[in-house]
Amino acid sequence: MRRFFGTPVVDYLPAFVLFIIAVIYLVTGYGYTPQARAFPVTVGWAAIVLVLLDITARTHTAAGETLTRWFNPAALPKNDEEGPHYARAKEIAAVLWAAGFAALIVLGGFLVAVPVYVFASMRLRGKRPLWFCLVIGAAATLFIWALFTQLLQIELYPGMLFPEV
Amino acid sequence: MFAAGEEHRQKGICLMLEMWLGGLQGLLHLDVLGFVFLGMVIGLVFGAIPGLGGTTAIALLMPLTYGLEPFTALALAGGVMGAVPMGGSITSILLNTPGTAPNAATCLDGHPLAQQGKAGLAIGAAGSANAIGAIIGTVSVLAVLPIASDLVLMFGPPEFFLMGLFALAIVATATRGKMLRGLVVGALGLMIAFVGFNDVAGGERFTYGIEYLWDGIHLVPALIGLFAVAEMIHLMVKGGSVAQSGSPVKITKMTAGLLEVFKHMPTVIRGSLIGTIVGAIPGLGGTVVAFLSYSVTAQASKNPESFGKGNIQGVIAPEAAICAHDCSALIPTLTFGIPAGAEMAVFMGLLIIHGMQPGPLMLRDHQVEIYGLIWALTASCVLASFVGLLFVKPLAKITQLDSGILVPLVLSTAFAGSFAIDMAIENVIVTAVFGCLGYLMMRYDYPRLMIVVALVLGANTERNFHQSMLMGEGGWSIFLNRPISVGLMIAIAAVLCLPIFRGVFNQLRVRKLAAERSGP
């Protein structure tokens, strides 16, 4: 694994992404009136300084180790020494399952998305029997419908594809 | 003249006691008690369902109270508000899914305890901490209410601004071993909090043309994402069940949990006092109170490294503070008409539809109703702590469900709850985005609690900053001319320097030990 100042390059990634976000935020912030931008821009600059300190603290240099000792007295463990590591493909799949469900709700509404997702998730991920997935899918939909539509009188979102339903 | 003053004071005390008892007497009717119980059950259920909570419950119940007497309506509302924290703590501990925003602090140690098969212990401790917190909160409120106006008036925008910074600083130091990352995440949270319409300068900021963002990032959908969805993504990756041990759920420890609180009385008292004092400050709210109590307890502990890994004090401290806060949040709401949070804002609507205008006059004209409400809230907190325990056994089995079954069910409820807050489909997208963000924060070891506190405090802190600047005619001297401000600034500096002092102290101690060992 490639290293930079003694630390794997991948460990700098989150701080680097936050740095880019802070820069975009500052650029946008300077487009507003002085009064409107005063506080956000101050926070944006503070974020940049903190991210730079975070990046420095991640390095295995004298400055990095001093920062770690000062601000992380409980001795911050490095990522490559931490607990269980999961396969990246598994992580991406899990995030996609959650994001896909949200997308399905937006497109098809709750009464379509919930049974489809519960069924698919249990069948494909949970490897449960077909009848079990069907029953739980139907029960989950019935619970959501009874709780929100009937009990709380909240009309569930019908979905972009079925706006008239 | 002195004797006349003493006589006046004694008369005042007698009148106050009369009102306390009047409120209690009003509550001790079967029909009123029935409504308190009904409110308690509703509060437990709404508290346990992520995204609903007390605000939604009171908003939904409001039209149904039209036909009730004002006293009964307030008793019902008190029943709801008192039980919501207990409902929320059950799901926080079992599923790492805070039923309400303040319960997010309970997740930090409650869920690790559930993972160790000690769900019963955590829930029992949460229950009794709730009950004791409510009692301490009530006693404090009953004592403070008559002089509350003077106390709250001592705080102006500069003090509120510095209180916001103080809360951020103290929570950052509590993320031990990760203070720098905590501050980075706090800055990110503040940046997110500034999204939306800016009521100081007018116009919108950082919305990038998205109309939904004019109202800012809604807190509850973001919290559901950060905790419920992130945890479910983690469970999908990890596989298995929430309880890592796989051993049967040890509900037998619930009594031990109830008693555990008595072993940690300083934690309960400290949490309750934080809840009472900070809860009375408008704009800070239950979430800040819970995290502040958690952070202070972690700081004060002899074993701070155990926090976040299943330390029972990490459950007791926020739970005691939440219930005490619920009582003291009534102070600014009733005395000034300034809601201490969203729940209190909705509750003010309920007061108004029953002909009670919150403000100084309410303390004079509706004392019996006010004290009745306080008693109802306390009774509900105490009752819910024990009634809630009856539901724990079936609920605790949830921690043993396989992720293949649990994940789709929790995600369905979480997304539906998020949508139900204000029936905006964008809430679902916010929940999903914050879910992914929350998972990445877990994965890369960034503390999630800082982003919550920053989201809660961001808008108010900015508003108070601008108001302070206006008061000081653009100069910073406004912060130096007020004793409470100066005290708060010293406190912020001390909190931020604490890790450095601790580091130096530890180094000196290590050197001293080494010298002793190598000595003659």
C-alpha cells in the first residue's frame, strides 16, 4: 500500500474530501452579502484549518505526533490497526441497498416500495423461504399503511410514477 | 419594616404551596388520571417510533383536545411529554435508533450494552434514571418557577451565543481520542446548519436552487439517517444480529439496571441538574442537554475510555438529563412564551387553543393548570419508566433477529417515519444521504455526536452572534462587558485546553512513575 509521511494514502481520503467540501462552501459563501456570509465563512475557514490539522495529525511526523498527543490524549489508533475490516464490495452493496430503497420510495411510493424491498431484501440477502418473504413483505406493508394512513391520518407518498393513485 | 417583609415572604410561600397542592389535587381525579395514562401510552409508542416523537404526538392530539377542559388537556399533554423519553430510550438501546433526537446520546453506550447481551440492564437503568431525573427536575422547577423570570432575564444574545460555543466545545472534548476529528465534524455540522433561509440578512444560502432546502436540513430526518440507517447499513455489512454475542437476551438484569442507578447517584444528580439548568435556556433543547450531560459525565469519569463501549453511566447521564429537561423546558415556555424546543413550540399552540397565552401573565392567571401540568408530566415520566419495562422483553428479542429480517423492517419504518414528519418526500432523500454519511463516519472513525449538536445549535448560534454584534454596534466588547459572558469565555478556553493539560499531566505522571521505578 502506498504511504505518505508514513501513513497509508487511503487514510487521508476522508480529510481530503472534507477539505474539498469546505473549499466549495467558502467559494459559494463569498457570493453572498457580507452580513449573510460573515458567520458561515468564518466556520468555513475554521473547517479548513481543522482539516489541515487533522491531515497533519495523521502523518507519522514530529508535528503529527505532537498534535495527536495534545488533542488525542487517549492515543488515536491508526486506521490500519483498527478492528474488523469488511470487503469493500460488501460495503458498496449495503450502501446501494439502502440508497436503492430510498430511490424506489421516491419512484414508486411507500405502498409499492416497502413490499418490493422487504421481499427482495429477505429473499436475496437473507436467503429466506419464498412464503416467508411474501408474508413478511405483506405484513410490513400492512403495518406501515395501518399506522400512518389509518391511525395517524398521514397520506403516504404515492410515488413519482403513480401521482394520481 | 423587617417584620412586614418577613410576613410578606411567608405569605408568598404559603400561596405557592397552596398552588402546588391545588395542581396536585386537580390531577387526583379518576378521569384526569385516565387521560394522563392515555397520554403516557401514546407517548411511549410515539417515542419508540423513530421520526415521530412528542412533537408529532402533541400536534396530532391537539385537535382532539378541543372538547376537553384546559386542565385535562394539559394533563394529557403532560402524559405524552413525560413518556416520550422512555419510549425513545428503548429503541436507542436495542436498535441504535433514537426514537427522539435527545435519545441519540443514549445510543452511544446503550447500544453497545445491548450488543453485549445487557439490553435489560441498560433499559432498567434508563427507566429509573428517567424517573429520578423527572423527580429532581420537578423539585427544581417548583422551586425555581416563582423566581424564573429574574434568572432567564440574565441571559441575553451574547450569553446564548457563548452557551452554544460552550456546548460545542464540551462535546468535542468528550469525543476522547478524537477531539480534532470531533471539531472537524462540528465544523461540517455547522456548515450544514447554515443551509436555508437566513433570517438575519434575508435570502437563502447554500441551497443550490433546491426549494426544499429553504427550510434548511430538517433535523429529525438527518438524525434518523445518521443513526438508524447508518446502523442498518453497518449491520448489512457485518451480517448476523444486533446482539453480537448471539446469547439469549438477558432480560433478567433489568432489576439490576433499576438498582444500578443508585450506585451512580452523583451521575444521576449531575445529569438532572444539567437537564434542569440548561433545559431552561431557550434554543438549546433536549438534544444538547443529553449530549452535554453525557460529555460532562465522561469527562468526570475515572475511566473515560470505557465510554462509547458500554458504560452504564453513559446511559444514566443522558436519560436523567432528558426527563429533568422536559420539566425545566416549561420555564421559558410558560414564563416568557419562548419555546425551549420544537415540542414546546407545538405545546404552546395547545395552550393558546385552550385560552392560555404563554407569558408572565400566565404565571399569575393559570397557576393551578401550570402546577397540574408539572405534576402530570412527572407522574407520566415515573409511570412510563415502569410500564415501559413491561414491553422490554418482547422488544429485546429484536436484538437477536437476523439482519436479513431486521434491516428491511427497520429501514421501512425509518423512511416512513422520516416522511411523516412534514409529509415531504425530500425527507426520505435527506435520511438516505445522512445514512450514507453516518456509515462513512463510522467507517472512518469520525464521531457522529458532534454533527448532531452542531446541527441543533447552528442557526441559533448564528442568530445570537448577529444580535450580539448589533447590541455591541459591531464591536466585540459586548462579550467582555458582561460578567456571565466573561465566565462563559473562560469556561470555553478551559474546556478546549483541557486535553493539552491532561496530556501534559499524564506525561508528568508517567515520568514520575518511571523515576520511582528506576529509583534506589
